[in-house]
Amino acid sequence: MREGGPPDTPRNIDLKHAHNKCSTAELDSCRNAVRNSADTSIKLMPNHHIGSDAELHGYYFQCKLLAKARELPMSKKMFDMISMYECLDVDSEDTFNPTALKIVNNLPHYKSILAQYIRDLQAIPLQPAHFDCIADQNVHTGGHVYDTIDTREWRPEVPCRVGVYHTFTRSSSKDCRRHKVCIIISGSLTEAAEGFHNLWQDSADHITCSDLLKSEELNWLRSATHRNHNRIASDLARLFGLDMHHVADTDDPSGNRTMVYPSTHTLKNDIGVTSDSRTQHARLVDSGCFSDISSNGILFEMFGSEGYWLFQGPRDYSDSLAQAYGSVFASTDEAACIPTSTVAFHPLYQPVNRYNTVRVAANNPHNSVTPQPRDTELANEFLFPDESFFRILEELGYNRNDQTLVLMPLVYYEQ
């Protein structure tokens, strides 16, 4: 059930694609985000909500590129992302993937492997990644040459969620199904992302959004978050005996770290510049991604026991190297954004029309290695996207004829 905001809602607050009626706290957050300038705008996506941190999530924000950086409602988890790593295909007539069957038939063993890996990751005697890792600039004859090798080694951070998943995909001709296994990792570089948030707070009154977007720290944080996930995927692939291509992390000073490149990835918190070159603006999305630069599908994070959904894009049959899960979503007159996570309902911040919302309670299932049940103060009820939710996605550019791939957990860890 979609309802508009109160009559006094400013024009630069767009509630057209809100899934539920907005609470007073959500409307107040929107007004605060655009209060400093009429040139700013905020749009609520269908997964809008107040989180357990008492802050608004599920929105797209836009302002002038030369506006002061203080206009931006900066996230404390910048470049939080989901990365998916597929096992290499094997020629087999089997209906079910042998690797998936091996894990299911010996689940306690693989749960212990994942739990031990998380403990080992936490025990590595290195500091996590931070801005002191950024490579030094070297000056050579003829101009400036930048090294990319980190100034020190750093410990990969434990993701918010990590595990091995499986799914059934269809061929492009839709004449057969393939059972695939993949690793999926979701999270951010917690300490570095908080450090970037602090940096933004200290400098926001003195620099423009353009300056912030060009900053070395922001671009390093995006790259390092990718590398963090890629390193963990490489470790897990070896531990679980999954067939993947491993490459050296050439930016690691020890020369010993390896990575796996993802089949697709989706940012859950992102910042950038609008794609219209004539009237460029700074833009920021929270619990969503920019659909005009997202290719090979968009990952949507459900609750732990449900796994992930992959919203596929339109197929490009003219390109022999086309992405397996489609190209960029259709362009619409709306802001180019798509939600990337469901809503975790906190007991203190329930939706206004809660009884019209499809909700599910999710406890730790048998294939989770989460060390203890969720604290009763935290959310354990989640939004399950309904018909109304999908209609909004279609208005934002997703075509349901391109299908949704369900990625189900075999074994996973969740903070």
C-alpha cells in the first residue's frame, strides 16, 4: 500500500516510490537532509526504514557538484558491497552440482571449517586496513607516477555475512538448467569506512562534493573494499575445495596474498556523479545502487536463511561477450537507483502500516555458524518483498521478464 506524504512535504522530497507510509522520524530525516538548500533532493526507495542505529536508510540523494560536502548525508558504511564468486563450470550431466551435494551431506564438517576460518581471521596479528596503507606517491622524470602497493600489510575484515550458496540458472536459450555453487560476501571495511566518515565531518565545511569525490581516500576505500572481499573469497575457495581462478594481489606488499575476481558485485552504499554530462550532480545512495552503472545483474540481500536474490538485466544477444546475468537496467524518468537489501524491522521503529506489510521472522537455521542467537533487542523480523514492492522495482527500471535468480545458502556466517 503506497501513500504520499503530508501536504507540507517539500518538493525536493520524493515519496512516490516509498513502499510504506512514512513515519514521522523518516520524514524528519528527509527534511534534515534537504534543509540547507533547495538544490538538494532526496528520494525514498521501497526499502526505506529507520535502522537499529536510529538513522534513515533506503534513499537516493542528489545535490550540486560544487555544493559544500556538508550537504551529503554521508553513510558510516561507505562502499558496503555484496560480491558473488562463481565456481568454474564443469562438463557434467549431473542434475545436482557434486560440490553442493558434498557440502550438504557433510554439513557439520563444513560449518566447522567456516567457523574456524572466522576465528583465524580475527586472530591475524595485523591491523585492519586504514588510510595509512595508501601507497606513497613517487615522482619520476616526465611526471608523477603513483605506486599502488600498500605501505603496510593489513588484515582482511570479517564480513557482515559470508558463505557458500547454490542456485539453478537457465541457459540463454532457456533449454536447460545448471546447478551452480558460489561464494557470496557482504560487508564493508568497518574501520576505514568510519575513518572516512570522520574525515568528511572534519572537512565538510571547507571542500566541495567534487573535491570529496576526487579524494584519494575515497577512491582507495572503494578499491580496498573490493580487495578485502576478493581475498576472503580466495581463502574460502581453497578451504572448501571450490574450483576458482586465483590471482596474486599485486598491491599487497608481502606478495603472498591471492584474490578471486567476482562474477558480479553490487554496492549497497555508493557515492558518485550523475551520468548526464550536461548537468552533473553529486549523488549518494544508501541501501541501494546506481542502476545506470550496474551491469550483470543487481544483488539484493535478503535475511540470512533466504540468502540473496539476483535481479537480472536485459540480455544483449548482439554481444558474444555479454554478461551472463544481463546488461544495464532500462532507463526511466526516475532517479537511476535500485534497492539492494530488505528491511530489518527494529522493535522501536516499526512501519506505520505494519499489518499491510509482508513480514517474516528469521532465526538462526541449521546451516548458519553464527555463534549465538541474535540479541532480543535487535531485529529478527524482515520485509519479504511483495507484489507492491516488485511493481515499484519495475517503475525504477527492472523488468520482471528478465527474472530473479534465488541464491540459497548451503553454509554461512552472519554477524
